[in-house]
Amino acid sequence: MKAQPRLFGADHSVYVRIARLCLIEKGIEHQLVPLDIFADGGPPADYLAKHPFGRIPAFEHEEFSLYETSAITRYIDEAFDGPQLQPVDPVRRARCNQLISIADNYAYPNLVWGVYVERISKPSRGVPTDEDKFFAALPKARNCLAAMSQLMRDAPWFVGEQLTLADLYAAPMFDYFLMTSERAELIRHHANLQEWWARMASRPSMAATKLS
């Protein structure tokens, strides 16, 4: 596997960053191909051939093409040498997959779209905050953080002693959410999440993928 993988998408995307974190943590040299799916006219036709739903990221390695972040990250972990990012033990692997699902279905819509987008992203673009959406997201965000904290317990990483895909999924979502003024109130009851974030934020992969 000598050809460099190519990842298509925007560097500000949570899911593009998840895939990039995975590649970097595995020590895989790769190419990020910038793509703006929100440009006038929408995604270009040649990209829709890679991802018929027009979302990001998409991934290519030699003759193999793939879309959907969950498939991309698992392929990267299993197809390349480097630190293993999925537990072998079935109980721990199930927990890893559970936490990824929580990140996808609850953290992303509430911590990112409900809190960060409404409090930071929209005002920065001159778009008014939808207060109904924001206040509806707050209790869901609290519940999400409580569930993640409870599952993690006192381990250094979400699924125990080793960093896994669960950590790489959560990290870009936390990075956006923790930019908001609501971060202190939402996370203050979860010391283990605060300690986890300090460990995660200091990793070279996070620095390499952080927006300037």
C-alpha cells in the first residue's frame, strides 16, 4: 500500500477532521483535497461520482473508493499498519462503537449544531441565533455529556487505557463546543471529561488538524 490515500473535504468539517485524525494517529501520509460542497451550484459532478449524496468526506486509496466516515475510519484502522484504534476484545469494541454512535447521534447535533453553531458560527456570519433551537439543545447536550462521562468512568480514554476511534470521533465535536461561553456550565460536573480533553487537545494530531 504505497500510494498516498486521498481525503476529499473541507478542513473545518467535523467528519473530515475525524478521518484526518485517524490517518495521522496511524502515521499515514495522505493528501487532503479541498472541497466546498456549499459552493454555488453544489458539489461538482466528478465529486458526486465519488459520493452520490454530496457530503464529505470521501476517500480514495489506490483503486478503492469509499464514503461515510464510519466506514473510512474503520478501513484506515484495519488496512494500514500503526497503532490499533479499535479494541480487539468484543466488550470494549462494542463500547467503542456505542460511544461513536452517541457522538454521531447526540453530540454532533446538540453540542455542535445546537450550541456551537447557534452561539458562535451563526453570529460570526451575521446570522441571528435561533434561540428556540439553542435552548432546546441545552438539556440534550447535558444529557449527552453525562452519558459519555458515565461510560468513560475513571479511564484516561473513552474505552480504557488506549486511545480509540471513540476519542477521535468526540474530539472535533468537543473542540467546537468548548469555544462557547456555555462550556463551563455544561462540563463542570464531569471532571473526567475535562481531564480527557486536556489529554486529547495536547496530541500532535489535534494540533496538525486545528484551524488557524
